[in-house]
Amino acid sequence: MRIQAQPSKTMSVRIPLTDHDAITELAAKTGRPISFYVKEAIQLYLASDLKGIYESYQIAEDAKTGKEKTYTLEELNAEYGI
């Protein structure tokens, strides 16, 4: 059974030297290509952090427009006795 690769594009990015060195060292130790770890890092970031960032942004926008309920510090103090 042959696994078909997903369509892809080449991308050039600048990363800090320390990150480059860490990925290069990991690739050398494991025998995997550097691109494998770069793709993994991007996919993990997009799957987790970026989703949270977008959701936080959306909640903030909803609060600005009144779609999301907000509370003052005084209201929270009164409600929870902080």
C-alpha cells in the first residue's frame, strides 16, 4: 500500500540561529531530514497554539461589540469575594 503525499509548496523562513542549531542537531541524531522537524513544528503550532490565539482574538472582538458578556473588577470581587 502506497501513501500519497499531500500537495505542498516550498517556503523560505528565517529562524533564530539557536533554533536552527537545535533542529539540525536533532536531525543529525535521528537521521531524519531537517524539513521533517520544521513541518512537524509548524503543524503542531497550527493545531494547538494558533487555534487558541484565534479563539482568544474572537472572544476579545465579541467583548468589544457586546456579543460577549464582560464584568468589572468590582463585580468579580462582589461575586467571588476576591
